[in-house]
Amino acid sequence: MSNKDIYKNEYEKITEKEVIDIFYNKYSIPLTDFLSNLKEKMYKNGNPILNNCKSKTNSDFLEFILYNIKLEKMYKKNVSL
């Protein structure tokens, strides 16, 4: 995102930190729930590959998603927050 500026309006630029805060505020609970459901489904289907997750797994998962999305697009979609 740092190579492109994002503007709240025609005069006011939004910072990368503000966009990241929007990401965490909007998506951290649904993504954490998604990961929990994925772990449970894997276990129930006899694929317990996510049973030994570390305490940092949820935050690592959120960071993985964060750094693999287009923040500018996510911001523009959620600008009406």
C-alpha cells in the first residue's frame, strides 16, 4: 500500500496504520471464527493437522491474510464504516 496513496476524501490522506486498524476491527473476529471452524472440520474429518497450533497461530493467520490482500481495495469497500 505504501506505493499508492489512499485518500479519505479529496484532501485528506489515510495512513496505512488506519487501513490496518480497519482490517483488524472489521475482520479479526470473522477470520478467527473461520480458522476455528477449519480446525474443527479438519479434526472431525480425520485430518488433525491443525490440532497442535501454538498460542500465536490466530495472530499469525490474521497477519497472513493482511499481507496478502489489497489494502486499498479493502479500504474502499469499507469506507462507509
